[in-house]
Amino acid sequence: MKLQPAVAPADEFQRHAAAGFLAHLIPVIPANATLSDRSSLAAAARGKAPGEKGVDGKWRGLAGWAARPNATAADIREWAGWGANIGLRTGRIVAFDLDVNPERAQPGEAERLRAFAAELPRVFAGALGVPLKGLPTRTRGGSVRAVFARTEIPRAKMVWHIDATGQKIELLGTGQQIVVAGSHPSGEAVENNLCAVGFDGLPMLDDAALSRCESAVREMGAQHGFELRAGSEATSMPGDPKLEALLTEELRHSTTSRAIADPEAEAEFADLDHRFGAACEANLALAATWTGERPPNDPSGSGWLDALAFRLGAAGGFDHVDFARLVARWDHEKIDQDRHGPDSDSGRRQIVRAWLHGGAKGAEVRTRRQNEADPSRWLDSRSDGEASAEKGSDQSPTRRLQWTPFDAAADGALTDSVAPLIKGLLDQGAMTVLYGESNVGKTFVAMDIAHHVATGRSWGGMKTTRLPVVYVAAEGGRGAKKRAAALRLRRGDPGDLFRFLISPVDLLRSSADLQPLVTMLRELPQAPGLIVVDTLSRAMAGGDENSSTDMGAMVKHLDALRSATGAHVLVVHHSGKDTSKGARGHSLLRAATDTEIEIQNNRIMVTKQRDLDRAWSSGFSLDVVELGRDADGDPVTSCVVVFDGRDGPALPRDQLDRIRAAVGDLEWGPRDSGRGSGNAEWIGVPVAEALGLDLSKRNDKARTKEQVVALLRCGAFREIERERRKRIVWGSAPSSPDQWCDSSPSSEDAPPNLFD
């Protein structure tokens, strides 16, 4: 046995980075590390779990490792100084983890299993189309334990079970990690040949290559007397008795409780803790299922068992053993452990059936959500103006339709919830149009949003999810560079998470810049979470904004950009000649938009939200930033956005007086009819009258609603109940509008100053 080094050599991180793996590197706790007293990790997690070293020299788990920004040169220098093992986050890199250990084999099968394991490198080399000597591998104890490839599309974890003792081959995809160099708890060194191969030298694992790998491995397994069966990632529906029996038997041989001393299982428990914790943070429905109370109509907990399986399947990255271990740890008040726990034969069967049913449904939901569409499916293969298909063509459709049962749609209400980009304002993967007249600060606001997303700082009091940003500055580079310099001076440097494309682009014509742009975006080390197109007019490259044909093509290509990257697309646009009618151009744009934001009179106002409830607005100003001096000694300046603290629509005192007079002592309804000028009893009617707004116009109606919300918030309006109906009246206290306009409130409980 080859003894392990104490730690991975310090220059190993640098070698892996130089070979193209920098973006994928993470630190892993070495096998001989001392764990912090505050760490929840078991000792067996050493050598396997991502971690960080504290100032006291002790190690703890690396929280949120799967969502951390890409590693930098400074990061790997620090990790090397810690003596960390080297790990790779899988995603664009995938790994076939060969978890084959003849010592754990059933009696009489050790030799057959050893012969099968020895053939696996040759099998993968042939399926991936590379020479055996050039196959990228990880070794431990002189044996190949993993094979690596790269992929252009997200791949979920897959498992092929060899027998009932836990022997299996796993495909590690999005959201997993694998140790590639350093120390292992067994006492063996973990080594690889990745630096010699390089990231660009990894074989490509497309759908065809994956199919070849699976077929070749199954065939080789059959030659050695093993029938490999897929089933870990809940991809199989009920109806396969052999698979059900195999997984049930495998649970019988697996350690599902921490009450049983098993060092190898302890490491797996620690890994499960990390993965499950991260999944609960990202999926509120999963967290709610885990921590919530059992419904009274589910006395045994069987419904809850199915619900947990569904949530885990939708989250991805879990298998039936993980499910059983979580069930074993579940609150005994929530589930009948005698009937559904993993310690009995009947309980193991119930767990497997729940996994193959609920877990499979969840996996279907996840697959629909994660599969990225090929942008070529959205683009015409011919030049503009030509027919997209000819009579008699035998080309099959490139997109498939699929029915969704009612209960599956209802079950996905929480699991399919979209993660926020800016909580309460923008969802990930959605589309926003930010518009306004010329010189009102549209680009300053758009770039401010982008900078806050790239740095993970709250924007306008709302939390952001830190993600990479791409800003397409199609209107010219000089202004963009000055604004970037101002943001760096005032807000800090976002580093590699903020990239500009300072160039005119043509996203209207299918044969122009969309496909090259998607290719560039996919080549980035980390997929963007936000793409800003500034402006729509420049990106249409001379197209007619009022034409349904041109605007329809533009909307289709913006959707293709979102679908191909998974990013939120924010488009900067101009107001029409009549600003009350919103953004200029054909209504197809607004119909396709999830969120619409107007910039006007130093205010940022949400004028449309498709799925979110929050109607938000705020005042802002542009603060001048001096960047330096030009050749003549004159100052070179730009601006940054500064919120002025007004959390609602601003009203001068004379307008508030007019609203008070129009409302009078009458009782008004809280809601409009949703059509035309609205219900005559709606509280918005006197508000619009006092402010000179026309409720038949969409934007005027939106502003009226904002004013009603703000007046309710500050107490100018109050809600009462009359004959079981909610009504709105003028607030009884304070009686004078001046009390809301006082810039120096006398107590912390004073209403906010909403008025200019």
C-alpha cells in the first residue's frame, strides 16, 4: 500500500489551476486534520468533506461550498497554506466515481468484482474515445477510482447499482464534489493525472457518449455476472420489481443510523449533512417539509414520507440510501418508524417504494426545470425571410410537448418556486424591462442593479443572490467605462463576477450575434445569473420597434438567451412619446415581460409584476463622483445611484390636502374592479381625482395604487370593517397632514416621512 503524504503538496493547487481547473477547485479537509470543537462534522469526514481552517489551526465544514464564487489565485494560495486536500466541484466537469470495493462483496463474488473493476478503465476509454493512457483518472492505492470528462449541459447525479452490498458506479454532476489529490482516511494517497491532461483535454460527455458509457459498462458487468440497474436519482417509476427488490436489499446492507459505529458511513453521513443543509437553504419547500408539523389526516406519516421523497427528488443529488438515512433521523412524532423506518424489512420496502414514486415525480420536475434549451432550436436555420420548413420535409420537430397531470402541477407549486435574484423584485431566470425617457438615469440604475448582484449586496433594502453578471453595453463604451470606474470607487470591485461586452450587437436577426453571444456566455467559468442588454433599440440593430414581426422576433431571441443560459435578462428601453402609455414599441414586449420598472422624476417605480406581490418604488438621486483629471486639468466625472430613503410615492402637502378633501368622511372600497376606470367606490377614485390621474390609463392607474398603498402604510388611510366588509376611511390621527411632513419625528414610532 502506498502511504499518503501528510498533505497535498503546496504547489499542487497551482498545478491544477495552471491546467485550467482554477474555477472548479475547492479545499477539502485533510485526513489528519484536527476538527474544531464547534464543528458538527464527524471525524470520518476528514479527507472527504469541503472545509476551511480557522485561525486556531482547527478545521470546520465549508458552508455553502456548492454556491461559492469561483476560486481565485489568492484563494488557492491560502488553501495550499492550510495543507488542504484538493477537491473539484462537478458541474462542467463530471466524474464517474467507481465505488467498487471487492472487500465488501458478498461471499463468492469478490474475485468476479475485482476482475470487473480492473476492466472499467478500458471500458470508459473506449466509450469516451480516448487512449487508455490518456484517460483522465483519479487513483487510490494504485487502482483507478474515478474517470473524468466535461459537459456543456447540466447533468444530474446518476447511479448504476452492481449488487446489494453498495457496490456502484456514480456519475457526479451539478452540485457534487470529488477529492482529486491529498490524503484519504484509509491511509492511501489520492492522486490523479488531470494536470497532464488539462481541462481542455478532458473528453466531452454529450448524450451520445453517456449512452455509450452506460451500454459498455452494463455489457462488461453482464460478462462478469452482474446485472447493473439504474435507480439512485429517482429516475425510475414504480413497476420494476427487480429494481425495488435490489434497492430494498441494498438498504439492508447499508448503515442508515448513526447509532451503529461505522467509520466509512460516518463520512457519508457528514457529506449528507452538507448536501441536505445546502438543499434546504436553496429550497424552502424542502425545508418546510423537514421542519413542519404532520397533518392531522396523516396519522402514520406515509403521506409525509412521499412528500419528503418528492422534495428530495426535485432538489437532486440524493439517492435512496440518503433518503433512508434522513427518514431514520426524522422526528419520531412525525413518522411511524416501526412501519416506515429503515430498521425493518417492511419499513425498507416502504422507503424504496416512496422513493421510486415520489422521488421520481420530483426528479421529473427537476429535469424539466434544469434542462437547458439548445439556442439553435429557437433560431431559424435559414436566412431571414425564408420559410422555416418546406412541404415534404422529413425533418422531425426539435421540441417535444409533454402533458402534466393536474396533481403533478399542484405538487410542484412549492418545489418549482423560482429563486430570487433580488428578493421581492426580480426572480432568477426571468425577464425585466427597465425604461424611461432620455437622461433620467436608466443606465445608472441598471448598472447599479448589476453591480449589487455581482457583489451580493442588498439593493434598495432587498436581499440579492450573488451571481455573475454580463453587461452588454451596446450604446457605446466610454460612458460604460466611466460608470464602472465610479461604481468601483464608491461600491467596490466585483472582480470577475462582472463582465462587460462593450460592442454593438444584433439580436434581432437569427443569423447575426445571438448564437456567438450564447457561445461566449457558455465559455465563461461560471454561468451568468444576470444579463443586461443596454439598450433594446441598439440590440434591434435598426429593426422596427412598432412592428409585431420585428418585436416578436426580438422577444423570441431574448427568450432564447434566457433559456440557453438560465440567466435573468434585463433590457434597458425608452419611454414612448406619451409617457403615460409606458415603454415604446409593440405591446408584445410588455406581454412577454415578467417585471417592468419605470424611471421617472428621480423615482424608480415597478409598473408590472407577473408573479411577485411586491409593488415597490423609491426615490433616488445621482451622486457625482470625480474619477480624475483630463489632460487639461479638468475633472472627469460620472455618477452613482443613491436612494433617498423614500419608501413610497412622494406627495407635496397641497396634493395631500386635495386627497383629504376628496376622500371626505365617506367610506371607500379597498379594491378596484380591475377593468377600465375601476369601481366607483374604490378608494383610488378620489386619490386619482385629487392628483389629476386618469384611471383609464394603465400607468396612471398603477401610480394611483402605489399612492393608496403608501397612504395606508403611513396611516393617512385606515382600514375598518363594516358589516363584514372591509372599508377604507381617512385616518383619524393625526388629523393634520403637517404631522406626516415633520422631518424630525419625536419618537421612533412616528410614521415615515413620505412627502417632499
